[in-house]
Amino acid sequence: MKIVITENYQQLSQQAARIVAKAILANPGLVLGLATGDTPRGMYRYLVAFYREGLLDFSQITSFNLDEYVGIDPHDPHSYHFYMQENLMGQVNIPPENVHIPLGVAADLLEECRQFEQAIERVGGIELQVLGLGENGHIGFNEPGADWGSTTHLVELTEETRRANSRFFSPGEEIPKKALTMGIKTIMQASQILLLVSGERKGVTLAEVLFGPVTPRVPASVLQLHPKVTVLVDQNTTQFRQI
Ligand code: GLP
């Protein structure tokens, strides 16, 4: 595991974008696993800039997103479909048919999970998976207690996660109780993983993730067992700096 501490969020975003850009330049048909949340926004901005400058071509890229809320329509601004469209897909030349995000309004959610997993298998697996970190140590929406052997599945969100994600919803708006997420097994099968961590409240969790026991109580701790992980940490994740 390679841990890189960056001076600030901008540097974290720049370095993350460079890692993804290098992977795309080395392999124009890269299969990318992507994340949402506030943390990767800066990375997406740099990737879009590289594309606009003519450095990157997304025309042969295939992407798979980690997760999506159940019951939220892709056109709803709260959906991860919408987020991806705004932050990346709508700004670069990735063919829409190459973009895979679990559909949280599918009539048969279990079938949706099965097809999503099959689509990953069909392209030979994810080559580079970008991850963020939930305040409670979740990756994707694999909450504490997650099953190490899980593939894409339906999950109940913890109150903690719903509270943490309430910042994306206006007061009075219903925060989803369920989501579809790649499982721990799906994530661990990626050839390479890039974990991005920024946010004052994540320091203690990150210390547990990187140096604590490998336990489903802290789902991201499983990454200690992955052969090729790079962790980019914004040093403003202050509690981590103090440990
Ligand atoms: C959500 C997503 C995760 C993401 C996490 C952290 O819960 N399901 O994939 O990593 O939020 O988000 P942020 O980067 O906004 O802190």
C-alpha cells in the first residue's frame, strides 16, 4: 500500500487525476471504476481539463460506478447518475453505452445487481477503481458489518451515513434508506485501487482503515489486503496528521 500525504485538497485532486490520466494514456481502453461524493470532484475537474486540452481521449473507456441510491431517478439532481453527468460524463467523449451506473429505480433491483456484475465480468474486470471513504469507514455503500464476499447488492443505509449524506439534500427532503452498491468482493477484484481521503472528520477512521485490524466493522480496512492500493490523503484531514 502506498500512502501519499498531499499539502491540500487541490494537490490531492491533481495527483489523483494524474494517476488516472497515466492509466488512460497507457491503456486507452481502460476499464475504470468511479466514485461520487465531494472528494473526487476536484479530480474530475482536472480530468475534464486534460480532455479539453487534448491530452486525454475517453472514446474507448468503459466505466462502472460504485453505487446509486434506490428510488432516485437518474434525472434527479440527488442521483449519482446526475452527479456523474455533471462532473464527468457530460464533459468528455465517453460513449454513453460504455457508462455503467446501477439503476436505483430498476423494476427488479436484484436483477439489476446481477446484470451490473455480469457487465463488469464481460469486459474482464475493473482495472483502476477510484474510491472515497465514508465517515464510518464505508466504501461504496458497504456499511460496517459488510460481507467480505459480497458482489453488487442492495443495502440498507445506516443512520450515520444518511446523516452524513443529508448535506446533499435540502431540509425536509427524504434521504434514501437504501442503495445499490458494488460489494467488497467486486471492489477487491479491481487490479488497482486509488483511495481518496479528504475531510476533517475522517482522520480517526482513516487511521483505523490503514493501521487497525482488518475487520468488517471498518469495511475499508479490507484494502490492507489488496496488492495494489494508493491512498491519497489531504493533510487537512488533521486528526490523521496528529496520529
Ligand atoms: C457516499 C458514497 C461513497 C463516498 C462517500 C464519501 O456515501 N456512497 O462512495 O465515498 O459518500 O463522500 P465524500 O467524499 O463526500 O465525503
